[in-house]
Amino acid sequence: MKRFPFAALGALGIALALLLTACRSSGTAFNPPSVLLPQKLFVGNIGTNTVTEYAPPYTGAPTTTVSTDVDGPLGLVLNSSGDLFVANYSNNTVTEYAPPYTAAPTATFSADMDAPNGLVFDSSGDLFVANFNNNTVTEYASPYTGAPITTITNSINGPCRPAINSSGDLFVANDGNNTVTEYAPPYTGAPMATVSTDVSAPEGVAVNSSGDLFVADSGNNTVTEYAPPYTGAPTTTVSTDLNDPVDVVLDSAHDLFVANLGNSTVTEYASPYTGSPIATISTDVSGPFSLAISK
């Protein structure tokens, strides 16, 4: 059996080696600490019809630029295998790319799509597409090439980049009526909640692991945070360095990333989000309209 070179890790490695030895002598199971892997940031740029990928700390040049068959990338999402899905607003398709993303799409989907404006997966791998022009959100089962298995229309008005929480509830930003609507599975009924306080031209939403909802309000240059059940006033309002915010995403450390369409930047904020950005991403960012972060 090969021995792990704990000494190469310095003081941390020596401490782990001592802990492992103690566990073996006592018969206690050793569970190594979990490690947060670096997460890649993906930005959909409508100014160049590209998706750019950035490695932490995100402020350098893109590690990858995706351009083949990208046409108005208004929605991005990654599946559990790391495949990238792009909502192409201008040609009514969703294209799927396998890592490292620089080749042609591995699949193209178009059934019942009309100005696709946002994407999200649920825990079972079903894909949800916000269709701006026909006021629907359509749900597709893998491999996504067939007709939708569900079409959501109730109270949908100019749907933009959606989100799903850990319970499977779907949140839709409705740019047409300044609301965010929440739907419980199977999603075809009336909304279980409608968020409207301080919501102005919502373009994108995200939900953190605690269930808090974040809304990109392009109409008032803010991102507002709401605690369940979401119908009260915001618990936090983010505004520093925001300029026409159109999408939001959270990483595993709860940092908040905001796509600023007005000045072609993506700004990153640490919790509680009310201070200045901890990073501003601008290299090769041109009309950022959608964001995704790797798992």
C-alpha cells in the first residue's frame, strides 16, 4: 500500500497523520475533513455572443471562451456532470456543451422554446426554460429533445432567469409585472407566494442553502434579499457598484455574484453583502446577461 506523503503538507499534514494514527489505535473511524473545490464562474456575454469561464479569483483572463452556436446567451446552467447549457434568446434554442466547452454543442434543444431567457435544473435533472415571448416556463425530462413534460403559465409575465430551492420550489422573475412568483411541484397550479415589495424589473433570482431569495432588480439598481415566506420587506438591499443588475448567482461559500449589464462587469460580494465588492470581473466581459457557477 502506498503511504500518503503527509509531510509534504507541512504542519497540516503532520496533524492529519497524528489524528489518523490516534484513530487507528483507538479503533475510531477517521472521516477526513471536507474540502471546498475551487468553483468556476461562467458569464454569458450578449455583446460578443460568447460564454466566458473564469477561475478563482476570477479577475484574470478567461480560461475558456465558448462561442460555437451561441446567439444571445441569456441563460446559463451546469448539470451534475459539468455540462454547460446555454439559452440562446436570439435563435430559440438551448445548446449543451461538454467540458472543456470549446467544441460544437453535443445537443441542441428547441421544442416549444420562444426567446429562452433563463435555465435551471431540479434535483432529478429536469431542465426548466423561461420563455420570454410566450410567457411560459417549460420543463423537459432528459435527454431534453422531446416536447415539454410541463408548461407553467399561471401568473407568468415576461419570465427571466429562474431558480429552484432545496425543496424543489420554482421561483420565476417576472419582468413584465415586477414580481417573483413561487411554485410548488408539479408547478401547474397558482403561485404559492408572490414577492413584490421593492421588486423593480426583476431579471434574475437565486436561492441560498438557507432558503433566502435574492432578486436582481434592474429597475432600481439593487439586489434584494428576502427570508421565507418572502412576502415581507427585504432583509438586505445590495446597491454598491451595481449598474443595471440582470442576474445573480451564489457560490458554495455564499458569496454573491451580480451581472451588471450597464457597465459590463460582474461584481462579487461577501456576506452580508452590504459592503463594497470583494472582486470586480471585467476582462472580456461584454454585456453580461447571465451567470452560472460550477458545482
